[in-house]
Amino acid sequence: MIQIGILAIQGAFVEHQKVLEKLGAKCFEIRKSDDLCKKMDGLILPGGESTVMSKLLKELNLFDPMLGMISKGLPVMGTCAGSILLAKNVIGGETHFSTFPMTIQRNAYGRQLSSFETRSEFDGNRDTPMIFIRAPVIVNIENDVEVLAYVDDVPVAVRYKNQMAISFHPELSDDIAVHSYFLNMVQTCQ
């Protein structure tokens, strides 16, 4: 059985767990460095506030071990703030893990009141719901990055080797396309 660690220091981590468990994965929450010693086939970096998350990762001694795991090929999915943590370049904020060759702009879709939901194609799955809450915009990607979804010709879901970065919140809808893709990615990376 696939075992997924979910960063649980801030953000919508419980919602990711519910979707992944519905798909048959076993999940555990990562709150302290000892949690990283558990068998982990993949990692979820949820939405939240990227600066706060990075600060807590460092204070809890999670940052360097996680960076090492991602750099060594552990499959990871970052949603919203999680995608900011992965980005090589961040407009409007600091860089964090810097493992994903893209430039992302924080809060580019606007304030909380500017949040919206739309539907678009995700990796061939038509009509996938996409919920944007103070979401970042993927401004630029390097050549090796695969685009999995666009909204208005702007990439909103991208993949680079063992990493997937998503501007929206797939865990807040009933659709399983994004999490199914991630679990398939985990299986093919093993």
C-alpha cells in the first residue's frame, strides 16, 4: 500500500488525507522531525501561507531533511503555498526549497475576496474543478517542465520529474483526478 506523508503544520492538510485515503493510500501527518523516519512513498505540501510554513519547517527541523528527500527523488505534490515552497524563483516573496525550475508569483489572483472556482482540463480529464484561493500564478517554466493544466492560457498545474506544483486546491472539491495522477506518479517513481 502506498504511504503518503502530509505536511500538517498549517493549511488544508486534512482534506488531502481524506481524498488520498478514499483512493486507497495510507496517510500520516508530518508535524515533527521524527515523522520523517516513517516509510514514505510520497509527500504532500498543502496550501497555507508559504512564509509561515517555511519558518515553521526550519523551527521544527523539517526543512533540510525534506529538501534532501525531494532532491533525492521523493515524489511531492505542492498545492498553492506548497507550490511556492517548491519554486526556484518567487515574485513577491522569498524562495524556499527551490527545487522546481519555475517562477511563481505569490497571491497573483488577488485577495481572499477574489477567490474563484472554474473548470478546465487536467491531464486529459475534461471538466476538472479548480478552486483558487489567494492563489499564485506560474509565470515562467523551464523547458523540462510538463504542463498538466491551463486556465486562460496560464499554466496552473505543472510537473518536473518527481515534483508536481499546482496553483489551485484540488483537495477542496469532490474530484479525484489530481490526487489520482499524483498516486500514479508515486507508483511510477518507485
